[in-house]
Amino acid sequence: MKFYNLEDYNEQVSFSQAVKQGMGTKQGLFFPLELPEFSPSNIYDMLEMDFFSCSSKILSTYIGNEIPSYHISEIVKKSFSFPISFVEISDNIGCFELFHGPTLAFKDFGGRFMANILSYILKPNEKITILTATSGDTGAAVAHAFYNMNNIRVVILYPRGKISPLQEKLFCTLGGNIETISIDGSFDSCQALVKEAFNDKKLKNIINLNSANSINISRLLAQICYYFQAIKYIPKEKRNKVVLSVPSGNFGNLTAGLLAKTLGLPVKRFIAATNLNDTVSRFLINKKWQPKTTITTLSNAMDISQPNNWPRIEELFRRKLWCLNDLTCDSVSDENTKFSIRQLAEIGYISEPHAAIAYSLLRDKLQKGEYGLFLGTAHPAKFKENVEKILGYPLFIPKELANRIKLPLMSNYLKADFPKLRDFLLNRI
Ligand SMILES: *Cc1c(COP(=O)(O)O)cnc(C)c1O
């Protein structure tokens, strides 16, 4: 299938090209030219399939014959080789846990799929640089997914002092082909630097630049797959009453969920749950896009005031003739986040700030007869300091994190200044 640039409909590229390029001209995002839809009986069959088969079918539908389905299926098996789980919270609410991968966040799905797809697409002597900004979890997922892939240099920018110490340990201790830079600024300033680098044609060509942010279409498509698994856990009679609450920052996860719905997956409605960085909630009310300065919250991976994927969501609603007002979007304060973490702990479920925000809105907005699922996007131990403070007792630390705690950080440090970043990128080819 072809993908077009949201800023220029005439710029249409193949899937491989979209993956390699990351973004189109004018910083436009790529979007699928067709929005395929499975018949209800097809969907029924897919919900009976195992995760790998169902995912391969979804991805082949978008990618088409550009990559033979046999290879897609191999890449899927390699990328999604870790468990997903479902935890029942109450009669009508469940948590769908996506954080059992190598870096304990849902971003392992997109990060690993993208890495394996790229290494399939790249010619043996083709060298590229992945430049990506992270609000905390993308960095780790991307770093681990690309670690030791020799023709790929990875440079990750993150806001200095604004990610949890364990998030930092997970990806700033690897070395090798992974370079990390802590930036004096917010995630939005890191994202702006990445965009600037992409706009610099000369730089882009010299270092063969690519991005692994959720703006990369391969990450987005990979994330559609687990939504089908989520519905599997719901008893058949409740499947058309499902409300999915998605902790949202850059809105990539939500975009993937909405794409799953366009494929025919029965989801009654979505809740986009954010922290007080509430650009989208305000936009849905007054139709004005007015990002404020990003504020720091407990749910740092969602401290984003200019969500990059929003144009894709608007395009999707426009093309499907859906009404944006049917999307519930609301924000949750740190106080309410803490309250929800404690409330979940009382029921016996240890959560963390991102999922707790999604739970909080689900609990408040679920209507009679509906079944609510919130996405567990990260392991609570990644936010150990805060969660322990909120709950008042120590958390269990899984081995993926425990192994990294003692390793020294290897990050570089830069001001949020593009010429400095440019030098950095050029001086180390
Ligand atoms: C990245 C992230 C989010 C936000 O996902 P988006 O796709 O950017 O909306 C939510 N929770 C956690 C733990 C994350 O790492």
C-alpha cells in the first residue's frame, strides 16, 4: 500500500520508503492511502487466531505485497516475542498489560517491529542514523531494539532531569551504537530539535537520518495488533460494548487503536486520557489549538503539549466521517492520579501514574452496560521512586531493571540548541 504525506497529498511513497524516511516534506506525517476494513466474519476468525497469525494478517493488509507475508510473519514473531496479560480489576473493568517486554513498556512492540523491519529493508552496506526524542520510554525501547545493529547509529534525546532515574538507566547504559543526549528543556524541545534536524536537508543526507518516534508509520502499524488481543479477553456478549481508555501523550497509541477500529474491530468508544498537559481536551471543547508550556507531572511519558500524532487522528476522523466529539478526552491531575493508584492498590492491583490516569477516567466515565479496558503502558517499577512514595511500601523490581541500576550513565549533555546538536551529529560519523 502507498502512504501519503498529510502536508502534501501528492507525496506518496511505499511502505519501505515511509519507514526509511520517517517523515515527509514540511514535516508531514505519512498516512495510509487506503483504510481497509475486514468483514465481521473475518474479524470473528481473527479473534480466534493466535497473536502472531492475527498480527501478520493485519500488517500484511497494510504493507501489501511489498514484503512477502512469509517475511512479515517472521518479523512479527521476532518482534512480539513477549507476553501480554489481562487483569480483571472489577466486574466491568480490566487492565490490558502491555509492559512485559524487554524494556517494560508498551513501546517495545513498536520499537522492536520497527528495528526488525528496518534491518530487513536496509541494504547490507547502507548506513543510517536514527534520531529520536523520548519522554521516557521510547528511548529504552528503541535503544534495546536497535542495540548492536551495526549499520544503524542511534541518537536519543531526552529532557534532562524529567524522566525517572530508572527509565534513564534502562537506555543510557548501553553504549556501542547507542548514543544518548540529555537536553536542557522539555520533551517538546527535544521533539522540536528532531524536527529541525529533519528539515536540514544537508545534514539529513550526510548522516542518512531516520526517526523512530511514533511518527514512524511502522511503529504505529505494529501497535494496531495488540488491540485485537485486547478484545479477545472480553466475553463475546460484551464485545460490542467495549470502551478503551488509552493513556495518551503523543497520541500514537490512540491512533493505532482508532486504526484497529477502522479495520472493523468492535470498540464502542475510546477515552483519550491525559495529564494536565491538556492541549487536546481544550481543543475538543473550543476548537482552538493552543498548546501551553509543557508542565512536569507524575506521568512524565505523557508530559507533551504538542502531540505529534494529532494530525493523523483528525485525518482519520475526516476520512471515516466520524465526529471528533465522539472521542472522549479529559485530563487528570497529579492528586487524582495518586488517589487512583492508591484506590487500585486497595483492590490489590499495583499500578503506575500513566495507567492510573486511564483508569481514573474510565471509572468516572463508564456508562451502564459498557465494559471498560484501560491500557497498562509501563511496569510500575519504572516509576519506583514515585509509586513507593505514593503507596508507602517498596515495590518488586524485575530483573530487566535490577540488572541496570548499578551501571554508570553514559549520556552526553547539550543545551536545546540546534547548531550544537548538528555539530554533535556531524562530528561523530
Ligand atoms: C509513551 C507512553 C505513553 C503515551 O503514549 P503515546 O502513544 O505517546 O500517546 C503512555 N504511557 C507510557 C508509560 C508511555 O511510555
